Amino acid sequence: MAKKLSPTAFTKAVMRSFMAESGLEPRILSAEAGRVNFELDIHKDHTNRLNTIHGGTLASLVDLGGSLAVASTGRYATGVSTDLNVTYLSPGGRPGDVLGGTATCDKIGKTLAYTTVTFTNSKGQLAARGSHTKYVAGTMGEAGPYVAPPEFSEDVE
């Protein structure tokens, strides 16, 4: 039987499962129930033709960050997106810069979870903020909260 993990270890396990299937690979700095701090090293493949982080990359990070915020509440399955919004406020950065992110699960009910994700550029400016709504009915695993498959949860503490 899989063991129950701390919110940080569990969220890292969920991130490992995301990374097995996607291209974005931010680092999780910390997680607690309902809140995740992460950062992304900006590379050329994250940028637009002006060599700044692409708005689509930030939108993908709102999706990923919102999902991780839901995961930090103990759900390995993080639901399905129903709505995603991004507001771009300042340049996010260029290759070589680090983009900081904070995702919060502001409210989670029987069927929907509401998340907010904010991004800070390497100058400390608020670069963007997003909101992400997810359909989460039936996403709590049979083993209960904070239990991830062993292939993603080994050595995460």
C-alpha cells in the first residue's frame, strides 16, 4: 500500500507525473495545503519572436500551477479545466532569467476548484496573473488524500 505523503512531497510526486507527459518543467520550491511556490528557468523554447517569455507559455503555467494548487489539497487527479484567464502586466523575462510563480487554490467545492496564479520576473515585478477553474468531482483517490502512485512518490521528501 502506498504511504501518505506531506503536501510538499505529494505535490512533487504529482509534478513528476506531469513531467512524464509534458514539456514544462518548473521546480517546486514549497507546497502546503492550497499553495505552491515554483520557478521556471526561461529557455529559448519558452519565448516568442521578440525573445521574451511567450504568453502561451505563461498560460500553460497557469494551467499547470492551478493544477498543482489543486494537487496540494491532496488530490492526485487534479480535474479538468473549465476556464482559464491570464492578464499580462510586465515582461516576464528572457532566456537565462528565472520566472517565479505562486499558485493558490482559493476555493474547492464538491465540483469546482478556483485557483489563482501569479508570476514575478527576475526584477521582482508582477509579470502576470491568472485564474484557473477546474472540475474536480470524483478526484479524491480511493486511498485518500496525499497518496500518490509509488513510481512517482519514491524519494520525494
